[in-house]
Amino acid sequence: RKIWCFGPDQTGPICVVDVSMGVQFLIEIKDSVVAGFQWAAIEGVLCEENLRGVRINIHDVALHADAILRGGGQSFPTTRRVCFASVLRADPCLLEPVYLCEIQCPEAAGGGIYGSLTKRRGHV
């Protein structure tokens, strides 16, 4: 197996793996595929948030025989759309952020803070 890249920003929790066998000209579009994947990883498919916990496997690629038609202009946006479609097909979910904080305030302001926390499903 060949890991092509991690994302977003080359160090994140998602990756692209080439599991294909004998695809011609695949190495020629590798940079465009990686760039399209990075774009998809940063934007995300649901709320334009970074993707997490995703692995994209490349099984097969159909490329044109003419080198002019295999350029980055064709493979870059196509890779982004394929990544989005793959993630949508896998039933993605949103993760709710959880924060732990310590709030110090005068006693008079305590009621307002409790009210604000309960409106936002906060626990004290």
C-alpha cells in the first residue's frame, strides 16, 4: 500500500492511500490529486470544517490517453468532487465541540452566567 499524503496541511488525521494495481499514468496526476484532496480536507463537505477520521482509497482511475487532457486543471477539481462524494456516501456526522473552562466572577454576576450556560447546554 502506498500512502500518498495526510491532510489537512500534510499532517492531519486523514489520508489518501493508493491501492490500485497497474493504472497507467497515475503518477503523472499524483500532485493534482494530493492538492485536490488537501482542498477537500480543509473545506469539508458538511459545514466547511476540516475533515477528521477519513481515509480515501484510490482503487481505479480512468485517464485520457492524451497527456494534454490529464493536466491539473482536470484532475484537481475532480479529485475534490470525488472526495466530497465519497464522504457523503459514507454517511458523515458532525462532532459537537466540548470545552472545559473555569469562570471566575463576582457573586452578583453569577445568575447571568448560570443562565447563559444553561441556554447553551452547559453543565456546572
